[in-house]
Amino acid sequence: MEQQAIHALADRIRAARRIVFFGGAGVSTESGIPDFRGNGGLYQKPDETFDVPPETILSHDYLRMHPDRFYRYYRRCMLYPQARPNAAHLALAELERLGKLTAVVTQNIDGLHQLAGSKEVIELHGSVLRNYCVSCGREYPLSFVESGEGIPFCEKCGRLVRPDVVLYGEGLDGALFERASDLISQADMLLIGGTSLTVYPAASLVRYYRGDHLILLNRDPTPYDAYAEMIIRDPIGQVLGAVMEELNKNKSDT
């Protein structure tokens, strides 16, 4: 990790007033949660006990037609209740407390940003922490789904309980998308980390940014590399952890 890049990013954050962070699965890999498209990710190493790819299993139609198989995969591959925030989550929460970060816009469904202390979190794809009955709407915590076996059914009306996440074949919440696009359009720095920027419509949010400081913290190339002011390929937790050390060091020196 180049110290010069850390200094440069710390300087830009110090000068910024309205930072928005837009992140994906790569933010949580340092917490032990695998990503999807990276080496060793869920899509690269599908579960051999299933005869269809993960994209099919994690779809609205598959949940409707094969809820037992959906939940067998979902519990095995999508739930990490023991995961804890890493240095990236903690740094972003601290930047919010310092008045630098306006919001976190995330494609993740693990709830680790909130667990780290972030308050303004827009979960584009929902959260595994929330579940609800498809009929009466009764809400259930993660433990209700995680600790059970087979298909979870509502204790009130007996219908299917599903996770409050956006599955393949489902659209994003329009109000959340509009809120995210408004925040990004007003930001003076857009910090992007841990996302391939190939999953739409979420990736299209980058187009709403009007500022000059587009920073990419990403292991792999993205379609927006040519538009970035800075690109850092090191693990995002290490980068943001080092940036916060730099900011805190300079603050104590003054």
C-alpha cells in the first residue's frame, strides 16, 4: 500500500464537505463474507449440491417455485450472523460522525454498516436482518429464518416468510434509488469501494455524480476507471483504516 496515495486521499477527504460512499460486496470480504464475482466468490465457486447457478437460486421465481431449495442455499451461503464490521465500516461511521460523510449507499445486505455505527445508510438491495410474511406482512428477525429448518412460515397466518432483499427478477425500491441519486448528485466527493459497477440499475447511480473527486477503492478494474481522479487497488479496509490514522494523526498534531 503506497503511503503517498494514503496521504493524497486523506488530504482530499479533509477538504471535502459532502462525501457519499457507494459500496458493494468487496467492503465486507475483510469481515469474512465472500463477494459474488471475485476470485473465490459465490458465483465462481457454486455449491455443488445444486444443479443451477446461484443467480437462478437467488431469484424471485426460484423462491416461488422451490422455496425449500432456496432456503437451503440461502442459509448455507448468504447468512453470516457472526460477521463483524471491519476497518472500512468503522472508518465510514467515523467520517459520518466527523460531519464529512453524508451517506453510505450500499448494495450489501449484511447490516454491517449500521452495526459499525453509520446512521444514514441506504440499502439498495435490502437486508437479511429483515424478513416478512408475503401475505399479512408480519415482520421477523434474522434469527427466525437462520435458526429454523426448511421453509419458514408465518406464525400468524401460515404463509411464506421471505427475506427483505431484492432478488433477481425484482426491481429496486424507487424511493430509495431516488434518495441515493439525490445524495450522489449533491456530493463533492464520491468514494466508491468494493463493487464491480456492473450490476444495474445500482451501478447507474455513478452517472448522477457531478463533482470532480471520483475515488475508486477497488481490487479489479471497473467501467468507470477512466473517470476516476484516484484509483487504489489495495483492500478497502486497509486503505480506509490507514486514512483514518492519517486524519487522526494530523488532528492530534494541530
